[in-house]
Amino acid sequence: MKNNQSGNVIFFILLGILLLGLLTAALRSSGIEGSKIDGETMSIAVSQMKDQANAIERGVAFIIQNGASESDIRFAHADAPAGYGNDPTVGARFQLFSREGGGVEYLPAPTGINDGSPWEFFGNTHLPQVGTAAPELITVLPNLSPEACSLINRQEGYTGTPTDDGGNAQSAGCLYSDSSMRFGSNGLFSDPAGNTVQEASFSVKPSTSGCAVCADGSRHYFRVLLAR
């Protein structure tokens, strides 16, 4: 009798192993396992992006604490778009990417989160319930994937995707504006704000960070660096 019971136990163990193997194969063939891996990769990329944004915000705060005015801050770097300048030693103590200034390392966007566009800096958009009606100094990581945008906004607590209804990306009417609107060597803000957003679509207020969609459907991460 004991031998029969032992045999039954071994049979059920082997059957369980077989069923587990079949289930694993089915998940792989259906793409569920791959989707999980993709989701984990995206979560890591978003976390890296937020770490970069945190470092940028801290760098700006450090420059301000060292006596800079809001219009003194600069974003020059050899790898940055030319509109910001390429020599961070010019006015080094006001430069975000200078050791004497913000001390921030210049990093590319995390792989897979957007189209590879670099971080940008603008002073032409006012975000809902942030500071006064004046435009904020913001950093923008442009052209996010829909998946990255959705994940960011879920983490931020938005119930939907905030909308920037001022115009298309790469025009003066979007929080990701054309090169002429970069917060470059002149340090000028567009007072009053040259870009508008659809305040009702921002379910989290004050709206200091998140992913917004512009009129052409492009999606952009924004982080307020300096409220005004």
C-alpha cells in the first residue's frame, strides 16, 4: 500500500511539472512574458529619466542659492543643442553643466523612452497653479513613446493625459517649442506666457511635472525647475 501511495505522489509531481512547462510555453507564445519584460524595461527607463530630472532641478536650485537671478541660468554643453552654447566655462558659476555651477552631469535620454531627443529648457509656458501667471523655467524631454507617457502620468497620479492646446510641437505654441524659444544665451522668459495649456486636463495641481500631449499628438515630459 505504501509503495502504491509513493507511486501516486511521484506521478502527481511529474504531472505538475509537465503542466507548469506547458503553461510557461503558452505564456511565451502568447507574448505575455515578453510584455512583462518590456514593462519592466520601461519602468527602469522612466526611473532613470526622473533621476536625471531630479538632478537638473537640484542643480538649478544650487545655482540660485549661489546668488544667480532667474535669468542668469545657462545650459551650455558641447553635446547640447547649439542654441544653449557649447562652452560651459562661459559664466561657469551660472552654468548647469559646469562643476563650478550646477555640477550636473550631461546625460542623454534613457534608451527606449523617446526618439533620442535631448533634454530641452524653455521659459515660455505657465503650468496650472504653479507660481504666478508668469511662465516657469521648465525642462522638457521631448517625443516620448505613448507607453512611457502613460506610465509617467499614472505614477504622477493623473487620471488622463494633460493637454497642451497652444499649438504643435516645434512651434512657439507648445511646451516643447522650436529652437528660437530655447532658454539659451539670452536668458529671456516670454512674459507673459507665450504658450497656453488646457488647465482642466491637468488633474494634478500644482502641475510641476508630468507628460503632456500637444496638438499634433506628440508627447513630452515636463518638469518645473523654477516657479515664477
